[in-house]
Amino acid sequence: HLRPARASRAAAIKSRQKKMILRTKATFSAQGAAFRPSLAHLPFSSFHDAGAIGVSGRYRGLPTPYGACDFDVPESENEPIRYLYRLVRPILSILKELGADSFSLHLTYYSDSGALGFSAAELKMISELECDMPIDLEIQNEK
């Protein structure tokens, strides 16, 4: 009798979590002092090579001391971690060969409360991406 109760309780929690998260923004980034993403034809959302002249921020008009690339998840995607895992995991070794040595998965959750959690499958995918994971949670009150 414990299994059905546990399963229904887990389903109820997952349903509540989905209602609390209003939208999600997710980006996987790679960078490195010698990183040259322009040498590969990959589905970057944005990129620049080490030494490129910066167009914004503290390196605006100056050579950037590192190369970087981003992979953004479309906002219509319901499983952003799985999306990035399927996109990035197969090319992680290519990014390393091109000089990337620092990786991050930046998540921003827009929510109506502060509850947040990950499934075991999501945690495994994040671990296999070998990345840091900054998380922002923006609480948006409905009026």
C-alpha cells in the first residue's frame, strides 16, 4: 500500500512545482583563455574567440582575454536541462579540444514562490555536463 501513496504524493508535488515555476531561462556556457569556438561549426547562440574585441561590458573596445560561447534554450522548451544535455553532452569533448576549460549551466527560474527541486535524472545530466551551476530565482507576485 505504500507504493501507490508514495507515487501519488510525488505526482502531486511535481504538479505543484510546475504551477509555481512560471518560466525558465537556461544557458550553457563554455570559456577558456585559449578557447577558439569559431573553429567549429556548432549551434552556438553566441560566441567569440580569445582576443576578439569586446562589444560590451568591461572589455568593450578591448581584446577579450578569453574565448566564450553560449547555448540558449528556447523558452518554449519544457525540459531545459534535458534539452541542453542532449545538445551539449555529445560535443563537450570538442569544446575542450578547442580550448574551453570552464563550463556553467546558468538557470533562471521565474516563479510565484521559492520552491525549487531537481529530479534524480536531471541531477545526473547536470553532473555529466561537468559544469558549475549558478541559479537565480526571481519571485513574481501576481496582482
